Amino acid sequence: MSKKRKLTTESGAPLYHYEDTQSIGKRGPLLLQDYFLHEKLAHFNRERIPERIVHAKGSGAYGTFTVTNDITKYTRAKLFNEVGKQTKLFVRFSTVGGEKGSADTERDPRGFAIKFYTEDGNWDLVGNNTPVFFIKDPKKFPDFIHTQKRDPYTNCKSATMMWDYWSLNPESLHQVLILMSNRGTPDGYRFMNGYGSHTFSLVNDNNERFYVKFHYKTMQGIKNLSDDKATELKGKDPDYAQRDLVEAIDNGEYPKYALKIQIMTNDEAVKFKWNPFDVTKVWPHASFPLIDVGVIELNENPNNYFAHVEQSAFAPSNLVDGIGFSPDKMLQGRILAYPDAHRYRIGVNYDALPVNKCPYMVNNYHRDGSMRFDDNGGNSPNYFPNSFDDIELETTRKGINYELDSKKVGYYDRNENDDDHYTQPGNLFRLMSKKEQKDTVTNIVNAMSGISGEKKLEIINKQLCHWFRADRNLGMEIAKGLGIHIEGY
């Protein structure tokens, strides 16, 4: 029989009294010199790190990515360089607007972020379960998120805030329509698709550059919850999606997703009807068909939620050779915002945490900072160049040069097609089945019925105009559901 381990303080000193505090006599008072009381209470006070501003409620799992199709003509990224090659990964799913204690079945987009541990460094594909987003410029992001949080007066969620903002930003219509469909309440995380959403770029061995969108299609089939079922589960099992994911993996029912890409050349990007880097719009599959890449399998639950899921940190700035950025304005803003959020939330050394750490060699001259829990570079130089170590710059690959549309800096007006916020949402609604259309209208009516206050009719009428411009029947059914008579109809 193995010898039992001894209970100790954080510094390793053995403990003789764990549940009783040192006192004067049996009844007290307590003594300040009981140092373990201080350690235990002080640690307890600091158990919670700041909550994520968005994507606070989440679930995660480890798994593998396996290449099934050759895409080396588009990219030289090493994780794609051989059919059959496997790369370890970590995935975090999440809701977006809710707090950490919110329900998994809220009507909300779902985060679907993937960290690939590649031999060239970590690649983070930070996406959602929708191919588009509500806004196209990062300056709008804080205001948009404020509307998804709590009213500063009532401290309650406010339908008025949300619909007021959406009615004043018609670019949100495409994403709002998806959110109001049954796709806004997916049946857990195993039965929904994921998307990189933004436009990225791929570079091959010949330094040829292609624009790309990433899709990860569920291989379990798509399942959504009705609004009534989602509402029921909020009360009965607010951790429904978390429980479902953990139990499925524990039972060997490993979720799988097919990774696919769309490719657009630079010439096609120049001629595309809309700005191809506008994250509120999609690339039609008929013009840019999906290309198979590989399979993502989630097959390992983390052994500690906080250490792995809560401390995981994803950033679109984490790229590898062969994968790059694009002029997508929201992507450009996220390059700054995400690492900054991680440094605030879990400290400047967040990338050294086990879940975020690249498992291959990491060499740099970063030193010090809070929570430096490795040897901090030891006695090696903390500057570059130097005459003492053998670290050198990569010379076999060069940075990719490309031309920009203009050399002129300014706040540009959009072209006429960039303000077409209605064609794609209208097409999407017309693609839905009759039942899907009916459910979507019902969900919109229920959501807009929560608008209140003196601006109620003004906000409703502005949003109705957007629905009508997307599709006349959609506008009519929503107006009817809200009890609003439209002259001429």
C-alpha cells in the first residue's frame, strides 16, 4: 500500500490543524499568528480571475486535427503539409453576451475557438457558429456589446437597448436574422457548425497569396432547440451544453467536425460585388465552393475546468507561416483587442500557462511580469542581439509583401454595394423552409415585443423598415405579429 501524502501549506510546510484556527482558549478569540488561516482566506478571496467581457460562459475539450485532403497548392503551413498528419488542438465553445453563470441555451451566437498546437507555433482560429457578425468596424464593438449586457439604470438585460442599436445599424441585419432563427439556440455544441467568420489569407511555397474563409461543419448533423425548449432548459439545466459535451466525450462519443475552406484569388476579390473583407456578408458557395481539408475530433476532457477552459486564451494574432491576415476591419481590430484582454484578465505571461503554451520550442527575450512561474529565462541574456546565446532569426522564409488598395490615409465612404445590408439576409430567409420561416418570425416577434419606453414605436418602425427591405413577406409577418397595421397592405 502506497504511503499517503501529507497536507501542506503552499510553501510545503506540513499542517497539523486544517479545520481549527489557533485561539486563546476553546472559545477564542483567534490569534493573528495562525498563518495558514491567512493563506487559506487570502487564496479564497483571489480564486476568481476577472470574467471575460464576452464569451464568459464556456466549455472546452482537447482533440486532434487530421488532414484528409491536400491543400498545399494554397498554403505552406506545416500542419497541412501531408495527408494523414495529426495535430493536437484545444477547442473552447461559449455563449457571447451572457455572464459566466448564464444559461447555455440563451438566444446568442456561440463562440467556437480552436487552438492548433503546430510545430511552427500555436495557430488560433477564433470563430463563431455563424459565418457573419453584427458590425463591420471595430470602433463599434464596445457600444454593441454594451447593448448585450445590462442596462446601467435597471441592471437588467434590455430588449430596448438591443433593438435600438440594431435598428440604427442595418449592417447587423444578416446576423440578427440568423440569431432569430432556430440557429440562435443550437442543441448544445456538438450539433452546430463553426466558422472562422473573418477573411484570412493563405500563402504557398511560391509566395502566392489566396484569401480564405474557414468552415467547420458538424459531422453529427445540425440540431437546434425551439424557443420554448431553450427557455425550458434555462430553468431546468442551465449548464445543458457543458454537461452534454463532457458526458459525450466520457462515453466515447467523440464530436467531429469537417474543416473546409473557401478560396478567393486577389483578382476575384477586386471584382467581387461586395467588399470581400466585410464580415457582415458571406461568399456564395456557388461561386466559391467548399474545399475539404480535414477532420477535427474532440476526444479528451480537461481534468480541471479552471486550469484548462477558464485560463485558455485565444487570439487571431496567433498565426503560423502560411496563414495570414486580410484587410477585414473587424479582424484588424481583434488583432489588438484579444491579446490585450488576456493580459488584463490572466496576466502578461498567459501564453506560458499549460493550455496556452506551445508544446514545441519557444525562444524569446520576454522577462518578468506577474505570475512568472517558469525559470524566467534563467541566467541567459534578456536582450537581442547578443554575443552569448545561439538564438537567431528565421532566414529560410521571408515576410509576405503585397500591395494595398491605396496609399491615402483617411476615413473612407463605402461604395454603394457596401451599404447593401438587405440582399443576403433576404436570400437567407427565402432559403428557409416554411417551418423555419415561421419559427424565425415567431422568435423575432417575441424578442421585439420586449421593446418598451417612450421610443418603443420609433424603434419598432425603424427595425420593421429593415425587415421589409430584406423581404416583404418577412416584414409583413413580423408587423402582423406585433399588431402593427401597414398602410397599403
